[in-house]
Amino acid sequence: MEFLTEDEAIQVDAALLSSKEKFSTRLAIYALRCLKQISQNEEIIIENIKPEQVQSWIEKDANFQEKLELDANFKNFFSQLILASLKPLKQASQAENIPIQELTVKQLIQWFEQESKR
């Protein structure tokens, strides 16, 4: 799985955000992609995903096998990154008045831009 597509990276880079905010935006976009997969696999809504489900998904995903073998802490670290992104994802979905899984990259970037102005 790609962290971001080239188009998504260009959109984030063009946003009026600080480097830190751009990193958070990129992470939220990637987390959303991961959470959508977990949601589909587990047949639950994103808001109900539990840490154990994220960790199980990481263990099963072939893309992470090398990292899991090299670093015993990777699963916990990566799970925390994904779960930490739920906060801004929930806030963005509330601002748009739609479920998290319906958020688009454009909406996320706009939400981060609005938040940075506050």
C-alpha cells in the first residue's frame, strides 16, 4: 500500500500548511486508507475500530512483515499512529457532517488548512 499517491502528495504540498501540519495531513490521509481497509475486513464502521483490530491487520498485511521481523515494537508504534489519527479524522468528518469513511483527501486537506488558521 502506498503512503500517498503522487497526486495526493502534490495536493498536500500545495496546501497552506506548516511542515508539521503537512506531516499530520499526510498521516491522516494514510490512516484513513488503512482504517477503511480494516473497516471493510472487520465489517464495522471506522469509529468502532479497536486497537487490537489495527494490530491484527498489521500482523496479517504482507507489506509489514519485514518491519515486524526487524522491530518488535513496530506493531505498537504503527497502531498508535493510526489510532491517533482518529481524532482529526473524527473532527473533519463532524465538520463535513459525513461519516469518516466518506471523507475525501480534498476535504481532509481543507479541514487541516482551516484548523491551521485558528
